[in-house]
Amino acid sequence: MDYYIGVTEKQDIFTIMGGRVKMRRGIYNPTSDAVWLAAFVDTTPKTVLDVGTGSGAVALCLMARIPNIKMTAIDISPDMLVAARENFELNHQTAEFINTDIMTWRTGQTFDLVITNPPYFNGTPATHNAHHNADLVQWTRKCIARVKPGGMFATIVDAQKIAPVIHETTRHCGDFRILPLFSNKNIAERVLISARVGRAPNAKVFDGMSMNNDDILRYGKSICDILDINQRTSR
């Protein structure tokens, strides 16, 4: 879904968030999922881990909205990390890049926020060796393990794949916020989920939003600003 791409297909560089983030066209080009996930963050974290960073779009969209983040970006694919480094340089941003698999990463590091656009696609692994067919229960568990007590975990998943993510997140987190995203159908296509580690098991489910929303995709606003997410519950 390239609703937010600001140049023609033939150009080597395209923009997202109304030009606030530049990306080099490459072996993997981000979808609007990256913009939506970054827009769902309603805190000002000092340290962030982007799990499965790919070409770095989620991290860059978040850093365009929230300054002075210390970003750590991990990916199993060396090729994707090369692409991410190039995109960070293009946007004059910096991060610590780590070539590792979240499933096997041995570290004691924890972060204020862990974000992930997980590899929920089924099928043949891509030529750049990124994750496919991931166990979303294990993926979610490993991500949450890297969140500081009281810190936030945030993700976006295909609406048909939310059950294992929510199931595992409820074991460790509370203060759930759930937002469905719709395309041109009456059934949600994606779902945004955030939660805090160690908090009480409660949840807010917000009215759905159109995935074509210009305030998010073109103008880079936060979902919090649009929905007054700290005050409002769903009908």
C-alpha cells in the first residue's frame, strides 16, 4: 500500500510522511504499516529497539516525530542492515545496527520501547534472507523480554494474525491499546497493538481508522493527536 509514497516508481529515492522521511528504493520497500506503527507511539522514549528493522522505515518515521531517541535496530539479514544504514545516512540519523535474530539474541539490554512490524507473511523466504513464517508467539515473547519494567511494546499485525500476539502479550503486559485499521472493506486489514510491561490487565479498543488517512500518512501526525487516545474509549 503505497498511499504515502511521494515520487514515481522510476526514481531511486522516494519519500514518506509527506517528505519528512526519505528512503532509497531497494530489495524491500516499506508499506504504510511502518508509518502507522510509528504514529501509534504516544510516549517520548529515550531508548528504542526496532526488531526486524528491514530498511529502517519504522525507526526513521518514529525519529522524525520524536527527537533525541537512542535507536537500536536489529535484523537477521545483513543485506537489510546495509539498506537501513544507507537510509539513516540519507535522513541524517544515527542508530546502533546489530545483525542478529531476535529469537536467539543473547543480551541483557532493555529499552523504554520495543517496536516491531513482525514477519507474519507465509510463503517462500525472500532472497535477502529476512524472516518469513515466524512463530508470532515466540517473536512477541522475545520482543517483550527486551522491554524495561513499565516500558512499552508496540506492534502492527495482519488482522487475521492477532490472536497469538494478543495471547502472549497479555501474559506480560497491561494497559492495552488496540486500534483496527481498515482499507476499503468493512473488515479490519491491520491491527495496532500497544501495551506496558508489568501493568494491570486492562484494555482500550478504539474506533477503527482508514488506512488512507492523510493526517497520518502525508502529514505525519500521531494517532494520539487525532483520537485523543489518552482520554477516549471506544463505543
